[in-house]
Amino acid sequence: MANARILVVDDEADIRQLVSDILQDEGYKVSMAEDGNKARRALKDSKPDLILLDIWMPDLDGISLLKEWAENDNLPCPVIMMSGHGTVETAVEATRLGAYDFLEKPLSLAKLLLTVERGLEAEKLQQENSGLRRHVDLVVEPVGKSSTMQRLREQTKRIAQHDSWVLISGEPGSGRETLARYLHAQSHRHEMPFVDMPASALARDNAAREMLGSEEGEQVQYGALEKARGGTLYLDEVADMSDFAQKQLLGVLDSGSFMRIGGADSVALETRIIAATQKNLELEVQAGRFREDLFFHLNVVPLSVPPLREHAEDVPELLEYYVDYFVTHERLSYRHFSVGAQNYLRNHLWPGNILELKNLVQRMLITGSGEQISQEELESAIGNSSGKVINGVECDISFEQPLRDAREQFERAYLEYQFKKSNGNVSKLARVSGMERTHLYRKLRALGIEIKDRRV
């Protein structure tokens, strides 16, 4: 894990320097502390990725320091204990407090490097698993061989090579987080953390603490910006941030640094920000619900994830992917979609996008029997929730969703239908719908309805 930061705490100057030189030769960034109080100070200055901690020190021994850090299960990172005269009891106590491992002095350099590498890797896996508990979909890149998805992947790869902030827009379930993770994986930050934070976690009463972290006495709580240090912070549904949270984030982006709640020193921002939204942020700015200055900060490089209906040729590949996923990870019985079933689903409008498709695959594997999923079985399974298809436009509105989402879904279906009926003529559409033309253009853009492709 190149560029990882390691804190070496040891009261013997020769050992500190030797360990530091070895780790720096391996590409790690190293800071040193000669006693427990300086180690406390180092943790407040910057969150390390791993700590090498000597047990026997004159002012504050390593076990006491470890116990202090471990309060409320709050170890800042993997801690590897070192001792020249440790006992089995000491090693057991360190392990009980959460230490990752225990090294005896004189240090074996090969074992030191191996233990450090494994400690960093274990922490990385723990962070990934924590994120994946919510991110059930293990797609490592946006799936699809269509020209639309190929262009999106290529565009994302190019953007990943730069450190600019990115704003990803797209409908619910379209794969915005998958694209963000793909961008992170293609960047030079790929070995560093990817931290996922929904805007709902930034309610007014805890926004600053969740984002910036806090200091209370000797206890340091790291916020999302430091947890993602060196890597990527993904802010999902950024349009839903409170005014207070928007102001806090704007201050960080403006200054390039922040202060923890209760802290006295500023911390440099060393994190890439990727924001995502299902809303049109320009309209949110016009409506006064989102700060214009924050929008300009986040919208350095915009990326748009297309709805599934715009790359329906990828449906067969997505079906195959999710069948394989559920068979492998949930041990469901294998079934395949017939050609007729695949064609039927290619003509579905997918209002819930890829998330809807994934849920459908899971349902068909759980509730059905036999190796083949037929078109008739699909029609029976989704027929009750599917609306009419009129003039090539499906109105598929579920009553099990918020009114705002249902209204948006109906508006999209209505305008799609009237647009086709008007042969793509916006003037005709404005007359038929009774909408003022400027407002109509904004509404079409907000709903993701392409205008230029429909004109005749």
C-alpha cells in the first residue's frame, strides 16, 4: 500500500531512525514520536494508516497508550506493538485491547515489513467490507458492451488520471456509486480508502462531527474527510445536504483545510471529493435549495450515468451478470433467461434502472423453478406492476413509492408519450402540454429526456 503513513513510537532514537529509514525505502511516509505525549500530538496532527508502538517508554508506556486509544473501540488504525522484553501476558493484553500484532526486539526486518504490509492490507479489507455491507452490488465496473457504456468507461478513465472533483448525476438505481468506485479504482489513489457517506448522515446536529471529526481531551474522532485521506470521499445524494452541512463543506473546499470540532489546529484536505445526485443541481440552485458557490466547486468535471432505457441492448449482459452473482454469493439455483424473456425485458422502460433489474433477477431465482425463465413467467411476475405501453412509451408506476417519485415518473412517461406523438417538435409539445416553452425545456432536462435526438 504505497504512500501509507506510518507512525513509529519508540524512546530509543537509533531504533526509531532505523525503522523509519527501512519503511521510507519501501515507499511509506513515516513520522516519529519519542514518547507517549508526542505520539498523542502526532495523532492530532494527522491520522496515520498504521502505528508501530513500543511498550516500554519512560513517561507513558505503550499498553497504557493503547488502552487510551482503544476506549469505545476507537483505535485509529492498526497498531503493532514492539518490545525487547515482553511477556506472554503483555502480548495477550495488547491483543485484547485490539493490537494487530506483537513484534519482539531485536526486530527482524523481513518480519517487520511483512507484518506492516499485512496490517495495512487487513485495514483496507475491513474498510471495503464495511462499505460493501451497504453496497451489496459487487460490480467492479459499469457493465455493458453498448457504445454508450464504452464511452462512459473511457471518459471515466480519462477523468481518473486527474485529481479534480467530480459530480456524478443520474437517476436512482442507475449505478452512480458503481461509477464512482470505478473512477477511484482507475486513479492513482486506488490503494487508498474509498469512503462512502450519504447526505442523510449529514443532518444539522451532527454534520460537522461526521465530516470534520472531533477532539475531546486526548480522544480524537476522525471524520469522513480524514478517514478518506489520500483516497476518495463519495458524497451520495449531495442535493439533500442541509444548509449547515453545505456551508461546512464549502468552507473546507474554499480553504483546502478544516478543523476538527474542539480542535485547535487545522488539518490539510488530502481527499478527492466525488459527489452524486439524482436531481438537477442547476435547478436546485435556481430554487434556492442548493448553494451556487458549492455547486461550482463540486461541478469541476460532470459525469452523467445514463438510465438503463438508453442502453437497453446491455440488458442481456446485465441479466447474466446478476444471475452469476446471486448463484455465487447467495447460493441460489442457476436459471437462465430465454431469448423471448430477454427481448421482453429489453423493451421494458426500467424506471428503477439497474437496481430494478438486479431485484428482478433475485426474485426470479428465489420464486421460480426450472432452469429456464420464460417470457410468460416474467409477464406473470411483473405484469401486475407494469402499466400500459402506448405509442412505445411505458407508464410503469408503483404505488409503493413516495408521491414525489411517482409524480416524476408519470411526468416523464407523459412527456415521452406527447413528445413522440408530436414527432419531436418542442413547439407542438408545449401547446399540447400547456407549458411555457422555457419551463418545458427545463423540465425535459430535469427528467433526462434528450431533446436533440427527437427533432425532425
